[in-house]
Amino acid sequence: MQNRQVLFVKRPVGAVTPDVFELRDAAVPEPADGEVLVRNIYLSCDPYMRGQMGESGYSRGPFELGLPLPARVVGQVEKSRRDGFAEGDYVWGFLAWAHYSCQPADMPLWHVDPAHGPISHGISVLGMPGLTAYAGMLKYGKAQPGETVFVSAASGAVGSVAGQLGRIAGARVVGSAGSDAKVAHMKDVLRFDEAFNYKEMDIGAALDKHCPDGIDVYFDNVGGETLDAVLARLNEHARLPICGQISEYDVMNSADQYGIRNFPNLLRKHATVTGFSVRDNMDMFDEFVLRMAALMKSGDVVYTEDIVDGIENAPDAFIGMMRGENIGKRLVRVGEDPTLG
Amino acid sequence: MQNRQVLFVKRPVGAVTPDVFELRDAAVPEPADGEVLVRNIYLSCDPYMRGQMGESGYSRGPFELGLPLPARVVGQVEKSRRDGFAEGDYVWGFLAWAHYSCQPADMPLWHVDPAHGPISHGISVLGMPGLTAYAGMLKYGKAQPGETVFVSAASGAVGSVAGQLGRIAGARVVGSAGSDAKVAHMKDVLRFDEAFNYKEMDIGAALDKHCPDGIDVYFDNVGGETLDAVLARLNEHARLPICGQISEYDVMNSADQYGIRNFPNLLRKHATVTGFSVRDNMDMFDEFVLRMAALMKSGDVVYTEDIVDGIENAPDAFIGMMRGENIGKRLVRVGEDPTLG
């Protein structure tokens, strides 16, 4: 059996480049007592991973050099020496970019129920990206009927769900993204009220046009200039769930960091900013997965995955995702998905 | 009877200058039905007033030109045509910089109980500045035993109470202010654990020295460079009640506005920022005033007022307060206080 791995071999300076990764063929490990050998099927590409590639590690510790890149993975149990997991079970966990991962005895693994939908959803709309959107919009954003919700990177893995949950809450939803195809996707598929291409307009002018009544909820995935323009257009008691700062990840602690000038408006408008991730919200998971699976089945929420095939293509898939070339959640399929027809 | 008034006659550009004000002698008004004529005793000088001197009005509407400067005032009822108020009652309200104010029928007025302490406390520690500190530290800051609380402008009207409430909650309290006398006041009188003069040290180095375990609660009165340095030193799940941004009021919407570079750390540390004022927290008033009066009587909280005499000196008293020359709450006494011995 082939066990090709993608190693993380170099901390990027600025944008991630292909030499940050290295392919290696390794033996398939044999699980020890308490361990589970997983045949990986879908690897996740998420912007937060860029943070952990740096020295400081962003909100978790930094990735170690020389090891397969840690990531969320959906796979199928190949061999199990842990109670509760049997050969053939579909699972997800923090595994790695490789054909096979052996999950240590002290690391958790969760079942993925194919009855809820495609198994890839276990690391997308029914997994951590979906829960991030759910917690961000419901717990921190608290979107109300008639309010204006603005979402940046709104065609992406998290933003696309956040925006739809804003619509379901009765708010008017506006999204931004970096291509006309994404704008069309937000309007036609995600059913946002308005969407715009931030690369083609001054961000302030775009917000003035599309959010004429100001902004009540800003679901922030990007930070920087977009955030600053939003701060100038807040309504009283606005809520800003801060989910990502992708415009800043490549320049953290450098002279190119953006300086936010409209921070005092948070005081002026009695607004609340909450930095968060799913880690703080795992207690919502059971409620979330039932509700989101139902919303998917009823068609109230739709979800797009942008799947690249082949582990060799994982580095380019990640780099392209950081550049914004994907529409929806970017995944890499590295093995056969037996649930597909 | 003399009714000298201080009119607001010019919107300041940058720092407030004496020509923003004009003295005028007017007749003492006669209260109509529902109105209360108040003989003003203590006028308040608060940094938030600078915001309302600008075109944009900051969190409330801008002050109107040509009228006596609106302010919180403690006084004594001279004539009343409103139920519930009798000649001789001590009251506070949003009145104005003048010897006499006639409160219109549709504007509220509150009693000040001399049994709680000096009547000036009605617009200081037992009034809105005290409630601001109380709500900020307890509701938004949520200081816990063993945590590090940092307060800027910490010898002032609000910061001095916020810091002491942090100490009473069991936190280690560090304060900054702009003079060695204020530093001594914070350590010797307010019983902060540490204090420093921000004008004599690099703010980052000072925080590294005095908050070696990072910052859990930042009670922000100043914004700008201090805030940015705090953002770089947050602990996980830090809380930042934003009460003032005094470093920015003179430069709002100008090229001199400070650019906050460490905003992404709010995400990294899963921190919460809450812009607030007492307006959102009036429901806490009854609980607050009883608790704070008890803390004052027991000596757990001490409070210093910096009182300037004479309405003619009100403009300079305000300008000096904005420059930070006061220790504790700055008030202007414009009439006899019959409760003083």
C-alpha cells in the first residue's frame, strides 16, 4: 500500500510557496493498542492553517517542521485497536495530509454519519467550518429580523454558511468576495440580498451602496481595510464576530500589518467584537449538526465544495485557496469515497 | 441674582482652546409648569464632552452652538413646578454650565441623597462616572481572582474606581497615568499593585515589566498606542471594556488618527471588546449606588475629587482636564454647597 505524505518543511515568509511542502512516501503504520489506522479520503484546506505555519502559531501552537501537515481529515477506519471504532467506519479527526494516518491513543476521533449527507460534509458544512458559522452568527452575531448583516469572504467555507444563517434569521445579507463568479454564486446560489467584488470597487463606496442603512452584524473573515471600512459604518450596538483575518496572516508582525483607524467607533456605537473559533463552542455541536443537516435537507442552506483530486496537488490546492481561487469549501480527495455512486 | 453662563460658541479643531467658550450674564429663568429651576453647585468636566463638541457628536448628537454647555450638574432646587421636587432638594441632571438651569418638563432630574456622602458624589463616584466603572469592570471586564487587570487613565474619575473594583474582585491591578504624582496616588491611595507614568517609558516595555503574566482585563480609557500595546499582550479570553478613547478625540477623522496594528490578536486570543457607556447600564443603578456607598463607607473604595472654584474658571478647568492635570474627578464649584461644614 502506498502512503504518500505531504510534509511541512519550511515556515513561509509572506505568501505560502510550494517549497513549504515536500512529498514523501512512507510505510503504512501499524496501530498500537488504543490507536486507529485511518485511510484518509478528504483533506481540509483552511485559512487558519496559515497561522500555525508561522513561528507564533497564531491561536494554537505552531506546526512542527518535518512532519506531515496536520489537518482535519475525513477517512475510513482501516484497522482499529480502540473501542468504539470498527473497520469500515467513517470518521473525522485532526489527522494529517497523507494517505494514511494513525491516530494516537490520546487523540480524539469522531464518527461521520453518512445518513446526514456526503461524508465530506463531516469536515465542511456539518463539521467545524459549519459550526464556526453557526456559533458566529447565532451566539455572537445575534442577527435579528430587518438588520443588515455583512459577511466578507462570503462565498467561502464558513462565510457561505454564515450568510445563509443570517438570511434565515430574517436579516438582509450582503457579501463580499474577490471575483465576479463568486458574486454570482452568492446572489444566485446562496440567495444573498446583495454581493460585490471587493477587487473592483472602493470598499467604502461598496458598503455605502449595498448597506445604506449601516451594518448591524459584521461576520469578519478578512480583517484589514475591509474591517476598517465596516467600523466606519456601524449601527448602534453592532456585533462583530471575528472569525478570520486572512488579509493579515501573511504579514503578521511585519511592517505591512494594516493599521485600523476607526477603532474608536466601537465605543461611539457601543459595539461588541468577539474573537472566536469552534474551540469555544464544541458544546453546541450536537444541536448544530441536527439543525444544519435539516436545513441542508430542506434546501434552506446550500453548500458547495471545491474538490481537488490527488495528494500531490494538496500544496497547490492550499496555495490557491489562500489566493481565493476556490468557490466554497476547498478539499483534497486523496482516496476512494465508497459512498459515492 | 447673577446667572453667569458659559456658552459653547465654536467647534474645536484639535485640542480645545479658550475661544470655544464665551461667558455671558443672563436673567434667571422662571420655571413654567412641569419645570424645575435649579441653583447649580457642581459642574462636571468629562472627556466624553469633547466628542460632542465635534460635528459628528460621537455617541450622542453634537452640542448646539450658542447655548450654555450641556453637562451633568449637581444643584439645589430653587423653585419647583414639578411633582416630586421641592425647594431645597438636592438633585442632579443633564443641565448646563451656568449658575442657574431651568430643567424642561420633558427632561429628567434625579434626587441626590446627602446621607450617602458629599452631594458632589452624585456626579462622581455615586453617579455616572462610578456606574461607568462598575458596569465596565463587573459586567464587561468580569475580573476574576488572580487575573491581571490593566487600567489606563487610572487616576481619573472612572479609572480610579475601575481599578479598585478590580482589586476588590481579587485581581492584580496595574494602572497607567501621565505624571509621577498620579503614579504615587495610584499606589499609595488607590492601592493598585503597580502603576507607571506612560510619558516616561515605552508603553510596551512598561507593560512587559508590570504585567509579566499578560493582561486578562483591559479597562480602556485612552485608545491609540496604549491599546495597541495591550492587544499584543492579551491572555486567552481577555475582556476589553472600551470606556474612552481620549487620545483620539482631538484627531477623529483626521490623518493623525492612530492605526491599530494588533487587532488580529483579538482573534488569536479569542478576546472580547465591548464599547459601552452608562446609557446601556442604567438598570444597574440602584444596585450600584447601594454597593458603592457601602464600599466608600468601609474604605474599600476611596475617591478623590479635584475641585476648581468659580464658573469663570470652568473653561480652563475643562482644558486642563483634557491635558490630564487633574488627579481624580474634576468638578467646578459655582455656588455654595450648604452640606459643607
